[in-house]
Amino acid sequence: MTGEREVVAAALIRDGRLLLAQRTRPPELAGLWELPGGKVEPGETPAAAVRRELREELGVEVTAGERIGADVPLHDGLVLRAYRAELVDGTPQALEHAALRWVDARELGEIALVDNDRGWVPELVALLGA
Ligand code: 9L3
Ligand code: MG
């Protein structure tokens, strides 16, 4: 086996707020909030995966921008990486999540994030311009 499989997570920021999505699964993550995203498919670029995942999960068109924060090693040789995203078309809807929330820097510090996304909070707060 060569290489790791990547999971992308999108930092979609608008008017000083970050979009968070509340997971429904697996049971141990249900109810916790995350940056939306998912696994990069074989042969797919991370940027294309950001666009596809946000289309599937939120029903929006985005462009994927620069990486932010550190790599997060997951189970099974997966690595989680965060990318900025710009909304191009549509209004985010919770198509695969329990709910969505636009949070400011203060709210981001208080909400129950999935553990894997917690390390990005300082970078995200900086982007939110708190
Ligand atoms: N994951 C963690 N933080 C995130 C995302 C999008 C994903 N912001 C983890 C949860 C799963 C794995 O990555 O263990 C695959 O994600 P998904 O396909 O279940 O969304
Ligand atoms: Mg997902």
C-alpha cells in the first residue's frame, strides 16, 4: 500500500462567521459539530473533493482555497486536512447533517466540536478576525 487516504474538511467563512455542521453518525460523533467534508475519492484532487462533498452535504457550489491548520492523523491511514472554501452559489442546507450553524469566534470557542477538528480553532479564530 502506498500513500494515505485524505479526508477534506471545508472552512466556509462568510461575514465573519464559520459554517459548522452537526454530525448524525457514527453514534459517538452524533450531536458534535464539524467542518463539513469527507473522503477524497481515488483519482480525485482534494479541491475537487471539497467541491463534491459540499455539493452533496450542503447543496452549494464552492471553490476550494488554501489549506489551513495542521494535518490530523485519523484511523486506518486516513489523514484529515482543512481547506478554505468560498461560497459561489446556493444557500447551505443540512442535507446529511442534523443542523447547520454560522458561528463567530466566540461561539466557535464554546461549541462542542468533534475532537479531530479542535486543533484548528486558533487558525479559524484568526480567520474570523476576532
Ligand atoms: N472527520 C472529522 N472531521 C471532519 C470531517 C469532515 C471528517 N471535519 C472524520 C470523521 C470520519 C472521517 O473523517 O471518521 C470521514 O468523514 P465522513 O466521510 O464521515 O464525513
Ligand atoms: Mg462528511
